[in-house]
Amino acid sequence: MKREGVDKIKGCQKKVVLIRSAKSPIFEEAYLIMREHEESYEEADIVREADRILSACRTEGKRKGRSISKREFFFFLAGLLSAGLVFGLMLGFAAIVHF
């Protein structure tokens, strides 16, 4: 019996690593779906890789005091000076028109 708009997936098999965490107040569990490959991996290797991925996700959103490059600093100063010049010209023009 097939319902309208619902398709069945036949013959699909994925290996999934389930990570349950009682320590998290937000997440109950995480699922990592393994890539299809012919070689097999030891459980310790899978756990190590899962831990590496989750650790990378923890630090990915944080900005770690990255210093700006000389090029970025140059463009910042150029923008600051341009804005100051435009503001100064507007004040000068306003002073001339006012008198």
C-alpha cells in the first residue's frame, strides 16, 4: 500500500554511530552516519574519530583572538579616513552655506 507523497527507500543500509550524553542539558543524543567504504575500522578508531569531529564542532563557532592582517587594517583605516573626509567636507559646506 503506497500513500500519496510517501516513498519507501528499499535496500538502503547505513552504519550509524549513536552518541548519548547525560551531561548535556540541551542534547540527548547525536548520530554520526558513516561513509560507505570497503575497509573495516576498529571500534577505538571510530570512537576517536567521532570525538575529533565533536571537538572540532565545539570550537568552530568560537573566535579565537584572530589578529587582523595588514591588508584588513589598511582597508579599515582607508574607510575611516574616507568617512572623516566626507564628514569634514559636509561640515565645511554647511558652514559656507550658513554664512
